[in-house]
Amino acid sequence: MIFGGIGLLVGIVLIIYLAGFVVPRALTTLSRANSVAKVSIKNSFLIGEKIMAKADGVEKCIVNVFVLDADGKGVVGKQVQLSGLGSFSKVSDNLGKASFELTSTIAKQYELTASVNGVLLGNTVTVTFRN
């Protein structure tokens, strides 16, 4: 009976240790962007978060560009250029993400491309502005 209580206590301490120290450090390590990593154009991509909006100059389409290294981790502080509906530029944040909010007064589809430090990414995103 005494060993059962000690085992339970050890289990509780282990759970508290894992929940309080190990898991948060692992999550921070996995999600933190690296400012000195080399950008992998092959791994980096752009994706539409909201790809349809009203062509009223107010409602927004949202496109995100993720700047990643060879291990798939975000790279902070890289210049990201978005083209196809004008030209926009942002710097990747602490997750390697650059988010663009786009508006238009012209009802049309736009094929957008992105580049990181002047190198074009391999995929495109189409956004649609409608009446």
C-alpha cells in the first residue's frame, strides 16, 4: 500500500514536470523561427487564407507567405514580395510568415506570385474579387 502511494506521487510529479517544462520547450523549439537559417525556396510557399472578396475596395482577400528553411522551420526577417495585384512587400515575422491583406475595386481574378529576397516561389494563389 505504501508503494502504491509513492508510485502515484512519482507519477504526479512526472506529469507536472512534463507539462510544465518539457512540452513547452519542445513546442517553442519546433515553432520558433530562425533568423540565421538559409531559406529553402522548395519548402517555402504561399497560400490563400481568404481568396474571395467583394470588389468594393474594403473587403479583403488574405494571402500568407511562409518562408521556411530546409527543416521546415520558419525563417524570420526575410523580405517577401507579393505580385499580381500591384506589388507589395513585407518582412517575415517570428514564425516565418508574411500576411498580405488585399482589396480591389475591379471585379476580376488575380494570379499572385511571391518571391523571397528576389527568388520566385514555385506556387501561385488566385484571388477573386466579385461584384
